Amino acid sequence: MRPWALCVAPLLDVTDRHCRFFHRLLAPAARVYTEMVTTGALLYGDAARHLDFSEEEHPVALQLGGSEPADLAKAAKLGERWGYDEINLNCGCPSERVQKGAFGACLMAEPKLVADCVRAMQDAVSVPVTVKHRIGLDDGVAYGFVRDFVGTLHDVGCRVFIVHARNAVLKGLSPKENRDIPPLRYDVALQLKADFPDCTIVLNGGIVEVDAATAHLAAFDGIMLGRAAWHQPRILSALQQVLDPSVPVPDDEAVIEAMMAYAGRQVARGVPLRFVARPMLDMMSGVPGARRWRQMLSDAALLSRNEPELLRQAFGALSLGQARI
């Protein structure tokens, strides 16, 4: 399986270490990404809180937010020292908070600065430095804009691009609206693949079905799933099996047992059970009894006991004749 064939997108307030551990169980060979972490949070805050992860998460990438080459280099070096397999620069987030920090999607308007940032990170680490970006800003649809952006980064040695195939509208749309309203233009990503054949081009945006994902894999070097991995987690297992049938995917019971063991370790460290259970809420989506599963794993009183056995009890409440794969 190619290194970036199946990726799980960095999602703010979603893809924390517990979510990544869960996704790793569902897709043993997928590449998982942290939430975006700003350089300031790492250099002047509690780095361990942002960077700690479980060894089982590999391959795991650290996504950074920032626009100062020196700070990004320091943060990247810290990430490599922590054991991350990749450092990814966020050039796609359109939120106002990120814009005020002069990073995220607005960086696409400054390709030379981004190139300086990428070069500084590359000089600081030996792991791959990659970039996640949009295909345009606001209402601009000229292909030359994103082509020149990628080309400028290509000139400094960047070879992995995760392309969210929508524009980023910096004024007037919320981050949620930016995921839905700007139209998907997969043809732009395809043209990038044609124009930069030595690059790894990973497609992101609007991929929610196995058949569509499989079709994209025939044209691109990889796909990245965001909300689909959160709302229908087993899509990761289905794609894992499409990409590499030789890698066994655990059934539901095995996943529950592994998450119980993980939850036990986390609770012993003082982590509330609700944080571990949260990414599992939609695991049984479409299965008879899924509503009861969700109720039990979101019940504040039950979760407050911090007893990992709750996961097994919720699984037992399902009206399943047999476990799925």
C-alpha cells in the first residue's frame, strides 16, 4: 500500500490522540493526522499535551499552523524529536481566527513565504515535509493560481501535496460552510497531478462513499477522508480492504476489546472515559441497535463512572446476530 494511499484528515477538536488510536484499529495501514497545532502552542505552551501519542498510531503526521519560517522549523524539529513520521503545513484552513494569525488558507496568496517556511522545516528535519492546501481563494477560479503555488513549493523540494479540491472563501463563510458551499473541482486536482508527475497528489474533499473513493484512487496517489471518517468510521476499514486485502481488519468485537484496554490505560492516567468513547459514537452507524449504542456512550451519568466496561455493555446492547467486519 502506497504511503499516502489512505489518509484521515486533521480535524480541529476531532482527531485527538484517542480518535487516532481508534481509527488506527479500523484501518491498520492508514496515515492519521493530528489536529492543527500552532507553532505558538508548541514553543510557548504545553508541548507534551499537544504532541503525546501512542506508538500504535504510526504512521502519524503532525500538522502545524504558522507562517514564521524560524518558528515552524523549531516546531517541526520538536515534532520529529517526538517521533512523528511527517510534518504537514496547513495552507487550507479558512477560519477567521487562523486568518488573524496570518496562516492557514490565506498563505496561498504568499507562495514565496510558504516556500521559505517549507525550506526551513526541511532543513530542520529528516522526515517528509508536506503541504495541505485549497485550489483557490474566494471566487478566483484561474488554474494558474494553484499551479504557481504548487510550482513554487516544488522548486524548494516539496513533493507531497494534499489538495482540498475547493476554494477557501476567506470572508463571508464559516469553516463549516467552507466545507460545503464552494464547489468541488476535482479536475483542478487532476491537472496538478498531470503537471507535477513526480509529486504525490492526495485528493481531499467530498469523499464519502467507498465506490467514489476507489475511483479516485485510480487517478490520484491517495485520498484523504475528513468528516466521513468521523460519521461513518467503518468506511476506513472498507477502503483498507480495497487497498490491501492482505492486511486483516479487526471485527467489531476485537475493536471494542482493544478500545477497552486502551481506555483502561487512559483512565488510569486521569483521562475521562468520555474522551475515549467520543470518536466511537458513530461506529455502529446503520446497524440495528445503533441508537442504543449512541445513547449509552453519550450518557453523562454512565460515562462519569469512568468504567471501560461500558464499551462492552453498549456493544452487548446491540441487536446484532454476529459481529461485522
